[in-house]
Amino acid sequence: MKTKTTGYFIMLAILILTMILSGCGKDKEAESVEAGVQESGSIAEIKKRGKLVIATGNYFPFEYRDKDNKLIGYDIDLGNKIGEKLGVPVEWVDMQFTALIPTLQNKQADLVIAGMYITDERKKVIDMSDSYLATGVSLVKRADDKTVNSMDDIEGLKVGVKAGGTSEKVANDLVAKGMKLTIKAYKDNPEYLLDLSLGRLDIGFNDYLNQLGYNKQNPDNKLALVGEPFVHADLGIGVQKGDSELLAVANEVIKEFKDSGAAEETFNKWLK
């Protein structure tokens, strides 16, 4: 009887030990699978590469080159924060605004930070982060122009806009609704703002914050904002479609940027 009891307990102990070892094996297998998923993600790829590639465009005061040809500005400071979060340096790739989204889609960049408005159209082809700054499209005129005081005064005028930007879309939408406007699109904002100041254009549609920064940098430019933005918008970071991992990091950095007071400091640095 004693032998049978002893044998029973031995078998029970072996069974329990087998179950424990089996469970440990499954846990290790699960950990291995999870690690494999992480290693195949975009963040692991960025860390392996040793740099975060961010596409941007000339858009003062968000991104522009100083006298030493170094990229500086609000967006540059924000993008570098993401690089710090990932523990890698940022490689900034400067290009025309119209090339930004195709560059991201072709995986030639990890992110786009370029004073880009969050729009439904853009979210169809790329993912966009939470808003990092509120702004909008504003009406700009020559400071000595007494005839343009609101959007009601722009019928029949020649307007300068940024090619591929929201300002161009807004102008085209107004024309589609029946307003008579002559639209001239430029590759960069400074070009049409210069033409406006020289009288080659009647008005311009420009980002409110961009114009504030431009006026600060060029106090003698003889341009003035007409009221508040007539189209409100938010700036966001562009991410490759479906890259939820990097999108989460971008949103986390934006939240930390705001909560820590760094966003306000950066705004005052570049826009006040």
C-alpha cells in the first residue's frame, strides 16, 4: 500500500513538473514572438539604421536656413525632440512642399514635419499626428492698401498662394463656389510675398503663424494681415500610412512638448 502511495505521488510530481516546464516554454515562445514583432517594427529599423529621417520644406519660421546654412525653426526643434526620444540623431531632408508626401509614401523619410495642415485629404494617404500647433489661412495685403479690409473685398483680385498647400486649395474652392479670382501658385511663400510687396499681386493667402514670423523677420516688408484666419487649421506630423508604432511616439512627444512648457518656450522663441 505504501509503495502504491509513493508511486502515485511520484507520478503526480512528474505531471506537475511537466506542466510547469510546458508553461515556461510557452511563455518563452510568446516572449520570442513578441520580440520578433518589435524587431521588425519601424522604430527598431530606425535604431538599427542609426538615424531618424525627417522630410521638411522651406517655411519660415517653422523651418529655414540660417546664415550658416543650418536648418532651424519651430519644427526643427520639435523633430529633434523625437530623435532624442528614440535615441538617434535626425537627418533633415529639405525639399519642395509638393514632394513631401510622395517622399513619405516611397519610404524615403520616416516623418514629415513641415508646417503641414491636418486635412481629411492628407489622412487618406498618410497618417497624421495630433495637433502640435493651431493656426489657419489668413488674408494678406500691402500695408498701404486701403481697399482690402475683409474677404468681402477680394472679388476679381490676383492672389498668390503656395503650390500644393492649403492656401492653394482654399483659393480654388472659392473659385469653384463662384468667386472671381486670378490664382498664381508659387513653390515657396517668400516668392509670392515678395511679389505682393512689389505690387505684382493684389493679395496673398498665407498661414497666419508663417506671416507673423515673416513680418517679424522682415519688419520693412510693407505687408499686413487682414484680421484673424478665415480658415482655421492645426499642424500635424506626417507618418507613413499604418505605422502606428512611430505615430504613437510622435503623439507622445507632442504631449510631453506641451505639458513640459517646451512648446510655449519654442513658440515665444520663433514667433513672438
